[in-house]
Amino acid sequence: MDEQRAVKRLKEGDIGGLAALVQHYQTEAIETAYLVTHDLTLAEDVVQDAFLQVYRYCASYDMSRPFRPWFMRSVVHAAVKAAEQATRTMALDTPVAGDEITLGDLLLDPAPGPDRIVEQAELQAALEAALLRLSPEQRAAVVLRYYLDLGDDDISEQLSCTTSTVRWRLHAARKQLRQWLYHLSPAQLR
């Protein structure tokens, strides 16, 4: 049975017209909905609802227009709405990046708590005190490398010295800082 005849039968109240439309378009509609939702169960629900809408509103369907584009447009629209709603109601333990990270992990408050703020302030104070104990040349090399992210050549140009002198100053400064800051926990040095 062609779609126009099936729609005409449906408009006349014959449920057999809907059955013919379901048989003809169900697979294509589910595939289309699945491409939007990426969830087979949700896609099947969307298509079932779309066919129910055809049954409910067949009286308003314009018989001069082809059925397939009208129906598939409603399937796509319903699939988009369903996918958006499913995204908003995703469970907190649903994996979002492989099997390791869940939505709940992503929702953790990224702002540090009061204890972390105190640790960071203590670390900052210890680091500043240690930097002040370095010679001005070593301190300048450390600042240019680790705070301004410059390479050896740029640092040597800034400090008017050779790159080997820059490397030596950085090596000596790291060694000295390690000695002065050894008492800090590895977690504080993150």
C-alpha cells in the first residue's frame, strides 16, 4: 500500500493505515533517531511517539504534500528534544570520557577549599623566602625560566651571559631550592 492511500485510510479512522505506515517507515525512522540520540532505546521511544502523533494529528495532515518528509522532520525534531533532555538528566555515575571519568567527577567544585588555600599560601611564602635567599643572578634566571617560560637562548640574551652560564645558574638554583624546601610535602609542591 502506498503512503497516500495509507494516510487516507488513517484519516478515515482505519488503524490499518497506521500499521502500513509503521511497516514502511519504522526502520528508517529508528535509524534516523538513533543517529541523533546515539541511544537505541531512546530512538525507539522517539519513533513510537512519532507514530502516535501521526495517529493523533492525521486529520491536520495536508494530503497534497508527501508524507515521508513531514514524518521524518517530526522524528528528527523529537529526537533532538529527547537527546537534549537525556543530556540534562544524565546520571552522575554515567561514564563521560571512557570508563574512568563520570559526570559526578566533572561536577566536583574546582575551587580550592579553605585548607588548600592555606597550604598554597604557606607554599607561596616558603617559595618567596627561598627565592630571596638565592643570588640575584640565580633568582633572575629562575624567574625568566619558570615564571616567564623563556628558553636558554632568550635568558642568556636578557642576562647578557652565555647559555652555559644560564644552565649553570639554573642548576645551582634548583639544587639550592631543593635543599631549602625539602621539608615541604610533595602534595604542597604540586
